[in-house]
Amino acid sequence: MTGGHATVRAVLPTLLAVICILTGCAAKKEPVFATPDYHSWKKTTDVVLNYPIPGHQDRFRIPRMNDVGFTVRPSVDKGKRRWDFPEGTIIVKEVYQTSKPAPGDLPIQLTIMVKAPSDPHSQGGWLWITRDLPDGKEAVFMGNFCITCHANANEKHPYGDGNPNEEFRDYVYFVPGEGGPSSSTRPSRAAGTSPG
């Protein structure tokens, strides 16, 4: 009988490894929200974002949004436009080291908003994510700093067009077509050129 136990002990690790592979015990692959093609996504504004702002300091920023986000259309609520971005909207904001990056400089960080109201980690219907560029890992920001700052986008504020009518903009400062050169209001910041 002891020979049978020795055989079982010798075969058991291999058997468990095979079972694990067949049943999906492998590490769960986390989703990547800033997909490799995000550079081809349209910018949400032509306003040059090179001025100080809480959370991003005085660093140059370029926000881009996937096609899902560009399908947003305002509704009217109590005489004011209301913007509710569709689920699946992804906004990737490239953050550079300085306010005036040189041509060819690369971003040092990505901050990402993903419209996912049913996700238990969402705040205001959005996941707030940062990507560490050296290792490519994305992590959901669990504090309330991002949403607290972005809540200001839903009222008058000192950025872009300033949201003079205090429209609900779904925590997005630069709703496409609002506050840029093509909108009916004049942006509060001068436009310029982007790096590279």
C-alpha cells in the first residue's frame, strides 16, 4: 500500500497542474483601457492644456477619447443641456513632464476615465485609472481626489469655456465641441501647438 501512496504523491502535482490549466487557474488577465491605438483617437479639445490644474500640476496634457464617447449628445433637463456619456466611453489623458515638452518628448503618465456605471469601483459612473508607463500597468484610483476635482466640470470653473451655464457635463471638462475654437464660446486659454 505504501508504494501506491508514493505513486499518488509523485503524480498528484502534475495532475493538479493539468487540472489548473484546464479550469483556468491561470492569472486573470486585467483589461487594458488605454489600448495601443489610443494615439489615433480624436482629441476632446484643441485648447492647449499647459496651465496648472489640481492633480496634474503645471504639466502639459492631451486628452483623447474613443469613438464611443464622441457619440454623446446632450439632453435638456430643466432648461439646461445635460451631457451623459455612453457606457464604454474611454478618455485617455497624456500627461507630460513639463508645461512645454520638446518635440519628441513622451508622456510620463496616462490618466484614464472609463464610463462603467455598473462597476463596483466606479465613482460618478466612471472608473478613474492611472497607468504607470514604465511597466504598463493600469490601476483603478480608489480615493476621491479625481472625482472631487472633476465634479467641478459640472459647474462654473476657470478652465476652457468655464461652463458658464453650469450644465451637467458628466465630470468631463472638455466636452467635444464645447469650449474649443469651434464652439460658440471663446476659450479662456490661448491655443498653441502640441509637442512632436
